[in-house]
Amino acid sequence: MMPLRKPNQVVMIAILGCLRLMSPLSSAQESPGYINVRDYIVKAGNPADHTEAIRAAFAEAGRTQVYTVLFPAGYYTISDAIDIRQGTPFSPQGASIKQTNPEKDIFVNKGAWRLVIRNFSFHGGRDQIVLGTNHCDQSVLEVSDCTFFDANGVAIRILKDSNSTLFKVKDCAFTNCLQSVINYCDICVIGNCWISSSPKMQNKAVMENYGVMHVENLLGVPSVSRGKAGFTDEWIDPRGGKQTASNQRWIDNYGTVTCRSCRFGGEDGGFPAVVNYARDVSVILDSCYVYNCSDAAIVCREIPTRLTVVHCTGFEDAWVLRVDPRIDLDTYFDKQRMYLDIGDGQGVFGTGIPEQMMPYLVGEIRAEAPPAKGRWTRGQFIRNLNLEGRETATGYVKAKIPALDQPYGWYCIESGKPGTWVPVKFTVVEGQPSTPAAK
């Protein structure tokens, strides 16, 4: 009598029996799970131009539904754009692709959904990665561990109508690209990247944002063309000084941008971290190094609803903020309000905050006199900067009038433009205790 088997043993024997009845593929027939670009390059027999061979590999990936296109480590030369909609480029050990035509792109996918491009090096061409999702819901795009050199256009361009998409750029390096990133996704996250800008970038930004962009741990090295024809931006600083700045910048913002722990370097004098072009958006610089000689960290072509600059350094001879003179600040805030947080304080040299914006400062407001401009609200208080002295461009200057003869500040007793203000003074009597005596 055969011994009884446990139920799970019976199931396993049945499965094995069914598998024996099937005709298995031999090891030579088994698919490797990818299409190897090298195989198609060998067949094409053109060592100077791999465009058609790479296109054939992506076409085969789509036809066989393998989808993964393997680029073994090495160098690939193309002369036209490669449409990667039918497959996902895969480079486990790093592949280098050079576009020989400066007016042609490299990788293009206008119907992406879930796509990761990793471990590639891109050289030349116009736009090096062009992606779009065409409103496809739940889309996630990622470009990581890639290097970009000498793009004649944009290293990574996200097309319009790429809504409902999370776009991530991680651990990448950009060198001498006319622009690095243009974002139209709802959320864009750029982290742990290194960017050296192009000196040819004229009246443009290294990055453009039309969605919500978070930039963190970015090391930026600007190549500035200040003073050259077509590269200058002349303006008058809050003290009436004429400044000649570069019209190059790091980020052109049409949405909401937050930068944390970033270095917007001061090589060749630097240029603005953010130029803002939209209302009802947010601009935040937190714990950033934003050295920028003869210009400001943030330039407002339009005033954002929320503007925050906190825990930042690099303002020794630069301004935190400058506002386009075409904006009429005397009437702007009649209908528009804002949240303004300048963590360094209004009294620190180089903030450059117009008086009409001071009513919206978070925290203590400091000035040398009661305001003459701006819309103020009853109950607001301005502390006198001149009690003991203040920091200026040439160093610390003591107050001209003894501190006890100066008001501690000014208090608004009636709302308006600029409101009604009364001085606040303290009376100190010799021998009088500074705190009430205990009973």
C-alpha cells in the first residue's frame, strides 16, 4: 500500500505533472527580457551613426512587448531624435549618447506614463530629454544618475499638458547646457544635483517652473555674462544707486517654488535665485546660499502672494528683494495682500524691501521713522532702528541722539495709507526698580 500524501503534496505533484506535459522553451529560445541595442548596431553595420539601429531596437521592443531596451556601457552616436515611446531605455553600467546635430533632440516620449531614465550621459543636440504625459493620470517620471553636457536647448524639457504628474530629477549633473530643466508637471522635485550654467544663456533662466517645484541640495555654479551686450539688466537700488546686473537667473517662476539648502553661487558676481512672474503663487528660499553682487536674491516682475527668505546667507553686498518699477506699489495692495517673511529682518543692510510692502512683514518691523507709504492697520508697531545704532554698508553707526531721547518706536492708532502714528516712549527714573516690587 502506498503511503498517504498530505494535501499540499498532492497539489504539487499535479502541478509538476501539468508542467511536464507542456513543451518548454530551450534555454536558447528563452527571451532575456530586453532588446539589446548592440545587436541592431552590429546588423546595421554603420559605426559612425547609430540612429536607425537604435530606432529599430525600440520598434522591436514595442512589437514583441518586451519594452526594455538595453544600452550596454559604451558610446552611441545619433544624428536625429529617438522616439522612445515603444520602450524604456535601460543602462545598468552607463551609456553615453552624442547627438551630432545641434538642432535635433535625443530622447523623446510625448506619451509617457511611468518612466525612469537612469545612468545615461547625454552630449550635444537641442533638447536632450523631452517628455510629456498628455494629462495621463497617476504619471510618474524620473531622471536620475544622469549627466548632461552642452545642450543647445534644454537638458530636460517637460511638455505642456503634463498634469497629474510627479516629476523627479535626482543625483544628476548639468554642464554648459543652455537651460537645465523646464517643468510643466504638477509636482517637480529636484534633489542632490549639480549645475554649471552656460555663458550663452541670454535673458533666460537655468530652470523654468510652471507647476510646483521643490529644489533641495542643489549646488549651482553660474557662468555670468554681466556687462556684455544683450546680457545686462540696469536698475536703481532702494538707496538710489545705479546697478548693472545680469539678465541671467537660476529660476523663472510662474507657479510655486521652494528652494532649501541650495547654493546659488557667486562666481563672476552671481545672478538672482528666482525671478517671479505670477501672482497667487509662493516663493520660498530656506537655508540657501544666495550670493549675488549688484542684484537681489529674488526679483519680482510680479509680486507673489507668499514670499519667504529665511536662514539664508550671502547678502553682504546684495539685496534680498527688488521689485519691477513698472508695478505701482502705491495702489497694488489696495486689492492684493501678501505674506512676507524676511527672516534677516528689515533693519539688516541689503534687504531692499519697499516701504509699501513692510505692512505685510511677519515678525518685528523696524525702521528709522514712522511710515510715509503703504497701507497700515491699527495696532501695528514699528520699532525704532536708531535707538543705539545700526548696521550699514560701511559698518556699524552709532545713533546721533541718545537712546533715551529717541522713541522706542511708533504705534498705529488709525488704519489707512499710511495710517496715523504716535511715538512710544519709556520713562526711566533713577533709583526706580525696573520691575514692580514684590508685595
